[in-house]
Amino acid sequence: MSNQARVKNRAPAPIQISAEQIIREAAERQEQHIIDPVVKIHDAEEYQSHLRDRRKHFEDNIRYRREHIGNWVKYARFEEENREFERARSVFERALEVEVRNPELWLRYAELEMRNEFINRARNVLDRAVQLLPRVDFLWYKYVYMEEMVGDVPKCRAVFDRWMDWMPDDNAWMSYARFEGRCGHWDQAKEIMKRYANAYPSAKSCMRFAKWAEYEAKDIDLARTVYESALVELEPEESRQARVFGRFAAFEERQGEYERARVIYKHATKLLHLGQEQTQPAEEDEVSKWEQEKRNELYKAYIAFEKKRGDKAGIEDIVITGQRAEYEKRVNADPQDYDAWFEYAKMEEENEIEGVNNASKVREVYERAIANVPPSMEEKQLWKRYIYLWIYYALYEELQEHDLERASKIYDACIDLIPHSKFSFSKIWINAAKLHIRRKDLASARKLLGKAIGMCGKERIFTEYIALELALGEVDRCRALYTNYLKQMPHNCRAWSKYADLEKSVGETERCRAIFELAVSQSALDMPEMLWKNYIDFEIEEGEGDNVRALYERLLEKTGHVKVWISFAQFEGTEVGKGVVTARDTFQRAHDQMKEGGLKEERVLLLDAWRVFEKEKGDTESLAKVDAMLPRRVKRKRMRTDENGAELGWEEYFDYHFPDDSDSNAGNLKILEMAAKWKQAQQAQEDSSSSSEDESDDED
């Protein structure tokens, strides 16, 4: 046969069978139940014969299955129903010989005696049972129940005492205490519960004790004492359970002690970190999921309590606790998330201003924040955010706590931490120096700024140091600083200009001129146009027209920029210059030079500036001369090419045609002008013909 698996036929059967049909057929095929015949006994002899038959039946069952306890119990029950108590006891004794450690058998034996009011025999049976099986609780429960039902309180208490010696579970102790309560012996009941709490020092036993004292013993002081003892005397793993604080706070709230309840909630919030992520040290056991759920429930209960019983400050405290938990979650997830640290510290500062917490909390947040140093000493980007933590920390100590000494130490620690060989931050140096000044320690500020110049050497440090010395009137110190400044950065035109302004402000004209001369003689400058402009403006203010003219000539030797020519010509037209005629000559020189260089855009700018100048200071003839030099803008086409010289297509651009240019395109320009005039003439003729037709229509 082939080993290939057969495909089952999954099509529906032609004849369908319903569930109702299956049930009906099962009922029809079921065998009829045979009822045992009713035995009628007419005399004692038949009765005894019946008993013998039944006993033989039970004995056969026992002989067949001797270890089956149900056979023994049925046998004993049969004898009990026939009032043969001695035989029933004999059956139980025989059964105990088979399985003496079966607690269910002892219980049935005791119930036999109790049902038939053989109290002493029941005591004997239960006494034998609890001696043999002292850890089976339901035998003890049956024993004390029987003694209480017969009203023998001393014997019942004695049984309970015997039971308690075996250290049973919580329910046994509660049963003992409730028994004493039912008897009206509350003092003894309280002592029993104390024994129970001492025997089982746990949160569960203390809470059951407190609940019993509140609801059953009606002793509020005792319940409060039990809760307090649970928090103080139990082991930390038991006392720091959320349910203990929750039960205690709920108890105080039920008694109307709202302030006590609030204190309990706050203590639990601080101790258990309610509303926060689990941040316990590694050596402690982790909080279980069940305990975490209980803590969340306790925190929700605290919020509900404050909403119901608290004031504005209490509700704000709850909100702050939630915000603090959120920030803790963020900074624990990423310790280098400096934005989270900024927000966290700001929140704590605002709370301190409102009087919610104290400075220690704010300092703790800042100390934790600055402890997270960026991992890389090469990436300055991370350090930029990190440095502001130190700055905000120092500003907080100075502005909020008014502790200038502590703020200075913070700046010093930050400066020591920065890897100055890789990079540095001028803001730290400057803020630290200004703090020394506010502390009226000028020597320390100068010393720190000098150290900053040596280790950092940034432009801002020089400018701030110079501004400090200038405010103090120390001109010689400023000169020395500018000298060092320019030695390190000789290309810095701004530094040269400020140095010259300093000498100008103190009336040292020659020193100012010498500084400008030294500056413009440098081989490399970052903004030479600014430096030359300041030099020229200085000479103009001094009224030295020849020096200004010489400077313009020197500048034009270096660069022939159109703006320089325009500025030169405008200068000649001022009072310091030689007048309008010299200004026109300067404009003409510039125009001729640019015409030779083929600089059309620059010529347009120059002519526009010349035209404005003539409008202000010239006459009609000179203005017309300049207008005649103005170019005409013409749209042209040219081929666009890429970097490799490949053609990309035609593009339109604007070109300028000056009247005095005589190039090869002049003929084309003439043709274009004639075409434009012809088009204008045609347009005028069409307009006149259309107007004459309109007049003839009106006459008709």
C-alpha cells in the first residue's frame, strides 16, 4: 500500500442528525432503574433477622474494602439509627484501628456522641483527637464549640489555652478573643489579642488586632496604639507596607482626626515614594507588583482625602508630588537629559518661593544634576547645556539664598571641572568674575580674568575685562589689555576700532591715528572695510581733509570698489572736501575707470549716486549731462551651460547700453530704436483713425 495519507471527505453527510434526535435515542435506550423492594417487619424476630442481614452486608463491604472510611461511617450510622450506640462506638473504634490519623473519622465519631447528648464521651473522643492531631484546626473548633454550647466556660477556656500553646493560625486567636467577648470578659479578650500580636509580629496580625479593637471591642485608643506600634516596632519589610498606612489613615479619618490622617499620608508619601517610579538601592528587595499596586491605591486615596478634607496648600502639595514623580521618571530614564533637570530645579525653586519646601530640596536637585557629567570630553555640544546647570545653581544661591560665598565655590568647582585643554566657556569666567565684583573683591576678579585670558583667551573675556577696567577709569590697564588682545588676534578689526575709540575718548589723537595706521598695515583683517571707514570718519571728525583724501587714495589702490568711489566723491562735496567741482572730477574718474574695466553694473550704481548728488548740489546743466550718460536696459538671450560646458538652453537677461559706448552692438541698438519709433507711429495712426470713425458715426 502507498504511504500517502488519505484525504478525508469533508463534505456534509447526506443524512443529518440533530442534537434532539441523539438525546431522544439515548433516553429510549437507557435501562430502567430498579427500585429496591420495601421491607416490612412485623415482629422482633424479623427485625433481628434484618439487622443481621444488614450487618453482614456492612461487614462484607468492610472486608472487601477495609481502608475505605465511608463503609465504616455508614456502618456506624446504621447502628446509630437503630439505637445500638455501643455497636456504633465499636465500629468507630475498629475504624480507628485501621486509620487512626484520619481527622474526618474522629470528627464523625465526636458528632455521633454529640448528636445523642453523650457530652462526656464526646469530650473524651475530642480530647483523644486533639492530642493525636493537634494541628488539625477543625477538631479544636468542634471541641470549643461543644463546650460553649453546653455553657461550660472554664472548660472552653481551658481548651482554647491548650490550643493556643500549639500556635495556631490567626482565625484561632480571633475565635478565642471573640469567645471572651461573647462572655463579656473584654480585658481577657484584649490580653489574648496582645498575645496573638506578639506571637505573630506582622502587619497582618496588627491590622486584625486594630480592626477587632475598633469594631468589636470599641476601644479606639487601643486601636490607635496598635497602629502606632505596627509602624514603630515591626520590621521594615512589614511596617513599610502600603496597606498599613492606608488602614491607619482611614481609621483616623473615620474618627474625625483629619490632621493625624494627613500626617500619616505625608509620612507614607515620603517613605514609600508614592507617585514615583521605583528607585530603591540595589541591595534592597525590589517592590513586588502587588505592593506597587497597593502603593498606587494609597496615593489615590491621599489625593481623594486632600480633595475632600484638605486646603489649597495640601492640594498643591499633591500636585507638586505628582510633578516631582514625573521629573524623577525622566531623569532616571536619561540622566543626561539636562532639559528635564532644568525644569525639575525650576519647579523646586518656585515651590520654595511659595513656601512649600526648603532650600535643601532645591540644592539636592542641583547637586544630582551637576553630578551627571557629559561622558565625552570631546563633544562641546553636550557641555553647553551642562554648563548652564552650574550657572543656574550659582544664580540660585546668589539671588534666592543670598549666599555669595557658596555661589563663588560653585563657579570655582565648575571651572576646575571644564577640560580647558579641549574647550572652554567664557560665560563661566565672566559670571564668576562679576560675582567677585559684587562681593567687592576686585583683586580676585582681576586675578580670575587674567587666568581666563591665559586658559581661555576668547574675545568676550577681553571685552568684559576691558569694560570693567574702563568703568573703573584704569586707562593704562585698558591699554595693556588691548595690547594683549591684539597680540592674540591681530586680524580683529573690531578690537582695533575699539582701541582707537579709547584713545580718542581720552583725547590722544596722535595715539588714535597711530593705532589706525598700525591696523590698516596688517596683512590679514577680518573686516577691513569697517576699519577703513572708522579711520576715515575719525579724520573727517578731526577736519583733516588732506589726510582723508590720502586715505581714500590708499584705499583705492587696494580696491576699486564702486562704493569707495561714491564715498570719496561725496566727501569732496562736503565742507571738509574741496568742493563740488572736485567731487564731479572724482565721479568722472570713477566712471572712466569702470568704463575701461567693463563694469556695467557698477557704472549704473555710480551714475545713480552721481545723479542724486547733482540734484542736491548741482544745476540743471550738470544734471542733464549725467542724465545723458545713463544707460538703457535691454533684454537679451544667452545660452546657459553647466559645469562641464554642456548647453542647457537659452535664458533671458538684462544688459545695459550706454550712450557713449561704441561697440559692435551699436548698429543693432540703432535698428531697435528705429523699430520702436515706427511702432509708436503706427499706434498713433490707429488711434487717430478710430477716433475719426467714432465722430462720423455720431453725425449719422
